[in-house]
Amino acid sequence: MKTSDFDYSLPQELIAQTPIEPRDQARLMVLNRSRGSLSHLRFWEIVDYLQSGDVLVFNDSRVIPARLSGRKVDTGGKLEILLLRRLRPNVWETLVRPSKRVKLGSRLELTNDSANADGQDFRVLAEVVELRGQGIQVISFSDEALLPELGRIPLPPYIRIPLKAPERYQTIYANVAGSIAAPTAGLHFTPELMDNIKSRGVHCLFVTLHVGLDTFRPVREDDPHQHPIHQEYGVVSQEVANQLSQAKAEGRRVICVGTTTVRLVEAAAQASNLPQVQPFEGWVSLFILPGYKFQIVDALITNFHLPKSTLLMLVTALAGRDLITQAYHEAIARKYRFYSFGDAMLIM
């Protein structure tokens, strides 16, 4: 297996720059694994592929205002900081651009560009306390409680059009703050669609996995097994674990909304004494590649992913290389919209 096996060429104009309105009007490609077939619909029609007793598992993590602007205290050089994950109070793993400007011990200052609605200025001091590989720096902040006042929602680098309504980069059920990128498969759901799904006897469960760096960072090693996966923090409650166990015991389908949900549910299964799924809370570093044997997940709702990404590798593990290759070729030919604000697929 090589990373190049997961490469493909995408015309730039197919990278969605703005979200579809309303949310559930995105296109939906249905991949039927047993038939090896593809179907083309609108997302709201997904209800026709769901049945009473199915379990839909959603990631309720909320995107935080993780993109910060700052400057070096000694030179005044401007910097941009992306919060990755909280390590302990006031200490975060980050990416800093340009990274060459910061060294161990560099002192930084973060301020809001203008006073907030109350006329109050915010100022946070920071220091680089550790340098890690792959451009990651650990920064200690004087007061992390002020960071939400200073930060902005971090859109992926391939989206170049400013988002008029930041809430549009959140799912309608986003609840637990902690992600640096949205679990984008969930962006297609509306309140009305959720009600319709529930009315058909589908059980909707919520877990939390805070989306991290691997959502948009490509695999650079020739052998994907050598790729260092970035840990993400996840929680599966006792109630959700019990319902997953019951669904599997009764032969009902478990359908994950998004690759982040797949990784968390499967990590919980690996940490459990199956057939009983145990509650889970902790760091997830599960890297799903072709050949992986899924223990919980029967079907997946997802978007179209970047070349050479861990996410593309995961969906290939579920659907098979031939069907995924066919689906991506057809999506390009039919001018589907790709990536975070793009269209969706159902792998069943």
C-alpha cells in the first residue's frame, strides 16, 4: 500500500467555496457496496435509505474560534496562531505561521484588532515553551479565558471566500466546544430533516470527538503506515454505549455521520470487551486503512475528501478501492462539489 494509491486530480473549480442553502439541498451520491452501484439524489432524500431501528451516530463537537492574530514582543513581527488542542490549563498545542519567526522562549502578544461591543480591549501574553515536530509549537497563554474574544473560526486553507455567517460552519447540533474544524458530514442536516428522520423510527445518538489537525493535513510519507496520526479527544457516554451494544445485538444498522464519528466509535469498540461496548473518554489515535475490520460501523455518511488524506483512506477501507475510485471519477465528471462545503455520499 502506498500513499500515491489515494491520489487523484481535482479541478480547482470543484472545491466548494460557499455552503449550499438550504443545507439539505446538497447533492448525495449513494454507494451500494453489495451491488457495486452508484445513485444520485439530493441530501434530503437520504430518509428513503433509512429504516426503523437504524442508529445514526452524530459528532456534536463545536468549532472554537481557534485562529488568532499576534505579534512578537521583541520585534513586532506579525504572526498567526492556530490552536490545535488544549494540553492543560493555559497551555495549548498550536501551529504558528510563519513558523520560522518563533523559537523556544519567544514571547508573543495577542490583542483584538478593535475593541469589542462593550468597548473593552483584550490583551493576552504568550510564550513558546516547547517545539514539536511537523511545525507544532506548545504555547503557554497568560489567560486562555480571553482567547475566544480574540479568535476567529478557522476555515480550511482551501476555502478562500470569507464566510458571512460563522455559524454556517457549525452543525445544527454542535454542542461541546473543542474542534478546530467542523465535522462536515453533519453540515447537511436541518432541524426539519432531523425531525423527519426521527419520525421514521431512526435512533439519533450523539458522541463527541474534537476534530484536529489530520482533518486537513495530507499524508506526506510514501508508506501511509508511517504517518503520525494527530490525537483527538473523544467521549462516548454510557447511554450511547448501551444503545450501540443493543443495536448490534439485535442486528440493527449503525450509521455514522462523518469519519470522525467512525474513528471514535471504532476506538471505543477496540477498548471494550465486545459484544458489550463500554463508555469511552480519552485520546483517539486510531488510523483506519484498507484491511481494517469494522466492529461497529455498518454505513457512513461523509463528504468528498482531499487526495492522500487519512479520511480518503478511511472511506476506502469501508467501501473498497474500486468503488471509491469509481465514485470519485463520476463525482468529478458530474461536477459534484468537494470538501467541507461540498456534497455528500452515503456508503451502505
